[in-house]
Amino acid sequence: MTGLVEVLVNGLSAGSVYALIALGFVIIYKATEVVSFAHPSLLLAGGYVIAEFHDELGFWPAVVAGVAATALLAALVEVLVLRRVRSGVHGTLSIVTIGVDIVLTVELARRIGTRVLPLGDPWGDAVVRFGGVTVAQARLAAIAVAVAAIAAFLLAFKFTSWGVAMRATAERRETAALMGVRLGRVSAGAWAVAGVFAALAAVFLCAFPTPGLDRATSFAALKALPAAVIGGVDSTTGALVGGLLIGITEAAVVGYQNEWGLLGHGFADVAPYLLMVLVLLWRPAGLLGTREVARV
């Protein structure tokens, strides 16, 4: 029973981080109808800024700097790159984001080199013990920060003028533009918010028990893509559900893989994608995604 509780807590922690990243995918898709593959580089950029400045500024000011820098970088990608692509084909724009991700990731990997950069988080390797269950403080902090960040976004999405504009854009772009919604501002804002979430996710992906930030940290963002697809790429609630499902699935595989000898020790890396395939076979639009209806 103790092992099951630890698996669930670890799964909820990882799932909360994946939900942050998956929500970034969904926000961009709702605002632009483009699936962004630039998230790994944004996550790596946010973590790199925090790692470079935490000694000089302290951890929390460095986090603020990393979040601001990543939001600005994400907005610049939309304004200077995607907005300049003379194509209305969303698939083409998605391919452009792959190119952007490669360019940024290569440059950041060159700067990081073979180093493992600590982010200087205040939790360190401290743990919390309750009822025979041992959980890292960083994992509990990940859940708390993710809940607060996602709740703040959902409130802004529902009650602010920017949120109303984004919802109108997601419903019908052309009608929203005719009603005075500035689509460019909505798109840039969506990318900036996605950058904020990517930087926050980097903090906890590099916290204990992970030794720190390295060139491979960005690969974690790819696990959030199945989370977004499972929940439905046009559903903010689906991103949360998908992230938690991926996190719990991954934690369960890691926690019980020794008992499931046939799966092998590397199965945790495959499990998110296998779960995505199974869900798509059942519901092609995702668990909470909008089904497209074609009239003939």
C-alpha cells in the first residue's frame, strides 16, 4: 500500500509538470490552430537562464528572469518567424516550428556542453515522510506550483478580455477578426503564456532526484505532447487530464517494472506513446477534444 501511495504522489507530481507543458500546446493550438513543436527548446531556454543566473540573483529572482525571458523568446518566435511565413496551411507552420526548435536546441546544447547545471532550487534533496511514505519536497512543490499556475491561467482565460479574445478566436477566427479582435496580439500572447509554463516546468524537471539541467532535459517536453493529444489538443481541461494520466502511467511503470519482467527497464519511455495510441484508437479527437463533423 505504501508503494502504491508513493507511485501515485510521484505520478501526480510528474503529471502536473506534464500538464503545464501540455497546456502550452493547447493554448497555442486554440489561438493559432498550429501544433507547436518548439516547446522542447523553450523549456531548455527557461531552465538555462535560471541555471545561469541563480548564483547572482538568487533562486526566485532567477525564476522570474527565466520565465520572462522564455515568454519573450516564445512571443518573438511567433512575431518574427511564424507571422512572416506566407502560408495559411497550418501543417506548414507546424513544420516551421520544428525548424525553430532545432535551431534553438542546437545553440542551447552548444552553450551547455557536457555540463549538468543545477538550478539552485531551495528544496534540494529534502524529503517529507508521512505514514511510512517518503516523498521529495520538490515533488510536492511541483504539484502546488502547477495547481496555482494552471488555476491562474483558467481564471484569466475565463474572466479577462484577453481570455475572451482567445476563446472567440478559437471558436471562429474570421468572425473574431471582424468583431475587432486583434489576432496577432492573441497569438503572441498565447505563445508567451506557453513560454511561461515551459520555464516553470523546467524548474521541476531539473529538481531532485534529477541532478540538474543538461542537453537531454528538453526531451521531457516530448512526453507532454502525448498528454495534449490524449486530452484533446483543443481542450484546456483535456491537457490537465492527459498530463495526469501520462504522469501516473509513467510512475506506475517505473515503480512496478521489476514485477513486470516482460516490459523491460526502458518501457517507461514508451508507455506515454503507447497510451496515446490506445486512446486515439478509441477516441480519435482525444478524451475531451472536439469531434469534427463533416457534412456531405
